[in-house]
Amino acid sequence: MTRPGPHGGVPDLPAGLAARPRDARRGLPIPPVNVHDGPHGPYVDFTTLNITASADLAAARRCSLCGEPMGYWVAFLGGPRAAELLRYTDPPGHPECMTAALRLCPHIALARHRRARPDRPGSGMMPPGSHGEKPERYVLGITRSYRTRFIPEHGFSVFLPAPFKAVHEYEYGLDGRLNTSPRTR
């Protein structure tokens, strides 16, 4: 995992992510899907997706991580089962932003990094139907198009990519860190 520099800078960020506001504690860019409305104004929760922002960004074909318009290719990041089913609870983003998330997000980058316990404040909420277990590896799928389907009985959207044109698989090494050199198929 890349650590922030002395002034909160993170090397090798795509321009859209580099322009995002930063988390004061870690210096990491704050994705628009992690900004929530609260009784005292907006707050950041990295453990929970703002489902309204997620759906709005996807509908406008904007990256869930940097908020900028997506071009021809879009990427989805998740476990092997999500890739197999072509069904994601996390919205799409630029391939470059999703690749950066592999090194920046501690939950993804470190095998033993776990989500906060559900009884802790700020622990986030798992979408209905999610099992909450971390995948043994991550799959980054790149495609041209996708559909969004709102699931009214659960109050959130799922994202349904078209078949992937490229697939990159990332596995954890013996040191417990995600190997950022993918196996491509």
C-alpha cells in the first residue's frame, strides 16, 4: 500500500483523484460516494457508500471515485463472484481510478484489514444480500457499458456491466499485501 507523503500527497494518482479533497488523518482522496449528509452537515465515512450519490454518478456516467465524466471504458472492482455474475453493489469508475484504489484503500490493499464491527459508530452498513466477507482476490473488469437497477425492497442499486473486454486479477502475497501486478485474461 502506498503511504501518503509528508504533505498528504499520494504518488501516481490519476488527475481526477489528485484533485479530490483529502482525508486529514491519512491524506487519501475522498471519493464522492463516501460523503454523506448528516444532521450537522456533510461527513466522510469510508466504510459506507452513499447510495444516492452512487446511483446519481452511475446514471450520469461519472466515476464513483473522482466524480469526473467517464470516457469510453469503465471499470468495476469486486470479488470473483461479482465478476462471474456481472453484478456489483459498488458503482463503476475510471479504470485508472479503480486501479489506484487497489493500493490506496486499506480494506482492499491489506488481506487482514477488516471492516469495523457493525456495533461501532461509523462502521458502515452492508447492503442487504451482501455476505460481508472479504474476497480472497480482487477482479478489475473493464467494459464499455453497464446498466443500473434499483432494488426497491432493499433501497439500493446494483450495477450490471456488459461483458468485460479485459479482466485483471489481483491476489494477496505471502506478506498479506495485494499484488498490484495483475494476472490478465
